[in-house]
Amino acid sequence: MSIFIYVAVMALTTYLVRLLPMTVFRKKITNRFIRSFLYYVPYACLAAMTFPAMLFATDHFLSALLGLIVACLLAYFKRSLILVAASTCAAVLLAELIIQVF
């Protein structure tokens, strides 16, 4: 029975998060700071959720760090997503293999 209470509470919470902004903010937001803040919130949340997972997804921290560095460098130079993902996987694989040898 308690699982239904958990589901109901989560449903209510999810509904309120979507309902409150629509009822409280009826006019268009014109403040540049608030609009800029709201624009970057999804990116900040995504980074906060994925960054720790990237560093602890492998057996060794150094291989994960190397993969992160490779991904950041390739993304900085505006390479394609496929190239960034493939290069990062290759770098992590090579690092893991080298670490296992030593």
C-alpha cells in the first residue's frame, strides 16, 4: 500500500512544479537577468547530473579523467558529437588497457 502513497506524492509534486509557474507568472518575464537565468537552468541541471557519473563510470579515475579531457577538447574545437563520443570511448578503453598492464 505504501508504494501507492509514494506514487501519489510524486505525481502531486510533479504536477505542482508544472502548475505553479503557470499560475504565478501570468505576464511575460522581461527582466534580462531572470530570463538569462532560466535559459541556463536546464544546462546546469544536466551538467550537475552527468558530471559525477562521468568521473566514476570506469574502473579507474584516471581513465575517466582522460576521457573527460578528450571530450572537452574535442567539443571545444567544435567536432561532431559522433567523433567526440567515439574518441572519448577509445581514449578510455586505451587508458584502461594500459592501466591493467601496469
